Amino acid sequence: MCGIAGLIHKGKSANIGKEMTEMLQAMKHRGPDSTGYALYRAANGNPNDNQYVMRFNVAEPLELADSHKKGAWDIHQAIKDRKRQVDQRLKELGAEIISDEQPREYAFRYVVSYDGELGRLADYIEDLDGVEILSLGHTLELVKDLGDAKTVTQEYNLSEFQGTHAMGHARMATESDVDIRSAHPYWAYPYSDISVVHNGQLTNYWNGRRRLERKGHRFTSDCDSELIAVYVADKLDQGLDLETALRHSVESLDGVFTYLVATGNALGMAKDSMAAKPLVLYEGDDFIAMASEEVAIRSMFPHEIDTMDPYDREVRVWHS
């Protein structure tokens, strides 16, 4: 029942924070438990430079609520301790914190300068108890929290976010907890700027996960959607282009699924052979939008538009 959405502007930046909020809020009925954004800024200069944006959490909202009820564990002090440990580990690896923000008590946004291997940095930070990296990339910023799109946008000040493309997810928790760790989108740990939103269910999740883990990949959750992110990232790492990687996924992943994937300069979609999970697509000359329901796309247009439903096994990719 979850709702997914994606949009991309060709050759320019726009207020993708506001646009994605409007799309997701229009599908609030499909997923009131949590909302997530994968927002992509325009790439400035060399995309392989040493500056990254790291979004990370050091607690879950429910931990704060439980702490108030029990009165036995000072989660507020734990949050301070975990942040201090993150700062120390960044320093140990030679990473410089250029700026830091704290949009919520448990949520942080760092801009860091780092010349080493990204996987080493991500592993060292995530080995800390209670710390979860949401995203680490040159252009990607991944934000997710409990509540609807309007609530999350207000809490994280996303209404003026400028960028080239974005994805979002409105989640109804059916098989896992109502928490941030189980919310979408998923970053393809530890690859820079690759993320996924997904509506459906994979029936070969554990086999696929074990196969990728044997190749050295690491998973940060038990959600089947993360498998798609890591699978696509692995294919890109082998030298495949994004469209070819998505076509491979349609053959390799079992189940019913419609998913969107984004990289630093592209947005793609893929549907399984049964096309059971809905997706509606609008394609203009310089703007593309897609969502689980047409109402999400029409929330941005004051005039009549033409939309279409992608077919089964269909794969498409657009570049910013």
C-alpha cells in the first residue's frame, strides 16, 4: 500500500523539496507511518572531489518516548555521547568537519572533507552503537522520519531545497516496525549517491542478500528494498550503465515490485513481469514525474496533462 514518487529536471535546478512534498502529501493515505526523501543537489565541479554530505541519526524517536516513560535511561546524554564519538572517529580517519547541523535532537547533517575510502569511513562510523548513516554522498541527501510529508518537511526545513531530481516514499508499516531504520529510501551502502524507493515485496530477498554479502557487501537493515539498492550499486560497480543494471534486476529479482532508483545524475524506474504495483508517468520536454497515483503528479500542475502507465518489465532512465 506504500506510495512512491520521483521527479527529475533536465538541465536545471528547481525547488525539488517543495515539489516532492506536494507529491507525497497527496498520497498520505497510502502511508501515514513515515515519509522519506532522497534529494539530489546539482553537481558542482568535479563529482569525484573529497567533499561529502553525511546524514546520520544517533537515536530513534521511540527511544526518546520510552526514556520519558521509564525514567531510567538518559537518552539525551546518550545522544551527546554518540555525537562526540562520531566526531572523534571522523578525526581519527583524517576527515574534517566543514559544517554541522542538527535538525532534530537525534538527527545530524555534516559536510565533511575526506580523502580516504568511503566504505572505511562508513563502516567505522556505523560500528558505533546506536549510530545509523542515512546517506553519504557528493549530491545525495537522504532524510526520513515518522509522520507525513508535510510534517517531515517542516522538521527538516526541506521546503526550499534546490536540486535536479528527487525520490520519495510514504510508508505504511506492514511487516516491520514503525521506525526510521525501516523507512525508505535506502542508500546503497557504501556507494556514493545511489538510492532506491520501492513498492512491493521480493520473494528471493535472503538468497540475494547472502549472494551479495559473500561478495563483501554490507546491509544495514532487514528490508527487502535495500537489496535492490545494493544490487544496482553492485552492477554499476562492475561497469554496467544504469539502464542495463535495471534490466538485469528485472530478470534476477523475484516478486511483485515497482521501484525507482537514483544516482548523482540520473533517475530510473523498473517494473516486474506482472506489473502488479502501480506507477503513473508524466514525461515533458524538460521535466519527468512519476508516482504510485496520478493525484500525486497532478498536485503540481494547474492544467490538464497526459500521463501513462508503464508496462510490465518496463525499464526507463532519464538524466539531469
